[in-house]
Amino acid sequence: MKNEFKDGFIANLPIGISVFAYGSVLGVLCTQKGISLYELALMNIFIFAGSAQFVMVDMWSSPLDILSITIAALLINLRYFLVGASLSPLFVNSPKKDKFKYMHFATDESWAITMQRLKNEQITPLFLFGGGMCIFLTWFTGTFLGFYMGEFISNPAKYGLDFAFVAIFFALALSMFKGKEDLLPWFVTALVAVVFEYYFEGKLYIVVAAISGSVCAAFMKREERVNG
């Protein structure tokens, strides 16, 4: 009998190596921000979203600006509404409770591999779940290893780790670039971020810039439908 959970797990292992690597960077950054291992573990379990976790760690301060952190994480993870919708064919013959059980472990990586496999053969949600668990375990292990490594790294700038957050998000942003239609929303986002970061204290610029860029993109799509 075909073990789709195992197939999904194995299919995601090559990507799991890179997930492990940048997870270890997050662990190191957590030690520099004074985040405890317990807090990191809870973040991994209940948030489990690499890009959102990097933003949360970057915004971590004393006292915590919980509202700004929450809004920023929600905005970054809005794409999972589209991810969930695109996976509907996978769950068409499954009870709705399966989607609630498995979607928490869905990631950009396991989603992409699942969608590719779905084009060529019939699979069940267990394939997605297996892939998600692979990413979860490699991410969890990487962040913990990085956390313990961070205790011995007093100066992250010496090893270039202070630039890790910027580098990872730059790579993520480039992977999401679709063409010239993205130029204006990206420009608006960058401009708003620079202006708000200059004139306002804290991390408000992240939230405002994200909303501004999203509104700009939505307005452009609306104009495209009206004129097209």
C-alpha cells in the first residue's frame, strides 16, 4: 500500500536542508534579542511561518509592541488564504476537518511540491501533511541548533549574521517578483517604509508599508479588470 505521508516527507527533504540552514540563523538571532528557548519553541509550534517569525524577532523589543507584531505577521501570512484556496482540489474528497488538521503545517515549500505532484498523479492530503512535517522538523531542529550556537557568538556582525534577516527577505522578495506589474506596488511599499521609518519611531513602517503596497496592487488589478 502506498504511504503518501512518507512520500511527501521524502519529497521535501532536499528543501528541508535549506530550511534547516535559515532556521539556524533565526535561532542565533533569538539569542541576540533575549528570546528564551521556551519562547522560541512556542513560536515554532503556534506560528510556524519562517518569514513571519523573522519579522517578529526583528520587531522584538522591551516593552513588546504586541499589536504591531501581530498585524505585521498577519499581513505577511495573508498569502496563505490563496495557498489554502489553491489546495481545494486536494481536499475535494476529504472531510473538512482534514483541512483544519493539515493546513497548519502547510508551507510555501510543501505547497509547491504538492501542487507539482498533483499535476501528474492523484494524491491525498497525507502527501501535503508529510511534506509539512518534514519542513516543521527540519525548521524546529535548525532553530534550536542556532539558539545554542548563539550562546557562543557574542558578536553576530563579525560573522555577517546581523545581515541574515535582510539577506533572507531579499531572496524571498526576488523569488516572488512576477514582472513589471510588480514594480509600482514594490516602489510604493519601499517609499512608504522609508518615509515612515524616518518620521515615526518603532516598527510602524512595516505595517503601513505592507498595507500601502497591498492596496496599490489591488487597485491596479481592479483597473486591469475594468479596462480589460
